[in-house]
Amino acid sequence: MRLLLIGPPGAGKGTQAVRLAAHLSIPHISTGDLFREHMDRGTELGQLVGTHMRAGLLVPDEVTIELLDERLARPDTERGFLLDGFPRNRAQAHELDGILAASGSRLDAVLDLEIPDAEVVGRIAGRRVCRQDRGHVFHVEHSPPQVAGTCTVCGGELYQREDDGEATVRRRLTVHHRETTPVLDHYRDRGLVTTLSALGPVEEVLARGLAAIGRSRVDVAGVASH
């Protein structure tokens, strides 16, 4: 099963990508992970990635595509894979088509996580992070600290990251809609896109994703389907 998962920031795409890949026993491939892997290994491509990231620049498409081409050629992708974070625009989608065609394969499905912009803004803008430990994260409505502005775990000060501000979140959503709409259209023309609601508990969203590709957890476990 070769899947692409698309969704705006705040939709829980990363969480769903990891869970779907685990249920299907296929690798979860994200461009962010590829960037970090090659930077840690000190490869030539990793050095290029690091140069751009340290300068606050986007990694060029040709570098990202070369990294992805190498990753998709590894043996663990023979049974399939789940792509997360690529392609981000129509040009990248065409490049991915070429990579897959060269190996005699193609995408089987594209899952589009749908969530209202207002919900995304509420989810992200409500986050508060501990200054002493970034692993401690709260939400002013859904998981508030016991004392406002204070980390319940260690007592550190809670603050809102600059990237979590409402104005920043709305800009990111604008970019997401502008860039990914053509990508969805590219795959929708082939009948590959299924749009899923990203609202509700994590397990419910996961179940929707599995149902969309004709799988259930029982199927994945190798037991007769219900």
C-alpha cells in the first residue's frame, strides 16, 4: 500500500501518519525526518540541507526530491510506504509521479485530512509550552495547567511560541490551502483522493483512515475482516 497523507497544521497529521503506518506495517516517510537523518549522517545532501536550514531558507525541491528518491529505493518500501510532507505543490507531485513510474509503481490512495480553519487556530493558538522543558505542553482550554501560566509538571513559566500565535497560524493555513489545493486536484483527477474529517478522538480519525483504504484493524492483524 503506497499512501500519501495531506493535512493542514494542527490537523493531527503527524500522529495519524505514524499510527496508520504502524497498522499497515509500512514505513512512515516524512521529509523532516529525511532532512535530520542526512544531517546527522553528514552526507553531502545533508550538508546542503543544513546550509539552507541554518540560513532560514527552504530546502530546494531538487535536494528534497533526491533525498526522497534514495529513500523510496530502500528495501523496506517494497511492501509500501506512507508519505508525510511531500509533495507540497503540483511540481513536486509530478516529480513524485516520475520517481514511482521509474520503479514501476504508483500511489494507491491519497488521504486528505479536513478540519475547519477556526478549529486549527483554536488548537494551535491555545498551546502553552514550558520554558524549562519543551516537552511539557498544555492547552488553555483542552489541557490547562493547574495554575494559569505555570507548568504543572516542573513549575516553569508557560509561554506561547511565536509560531503558535493566531496571526502566524492563519498565514500558515493560507499557504497550505494555496499550495496543497493543486496537489489534491492533481490526484483527485485520478480518483485517488478521499477526504476525511480530522475532528474527534485520535482513534476515531485512525479508523476513518483505515476504512478509507479498505482496511480495518482486524484486517491488518491478519484476522477475518468484520
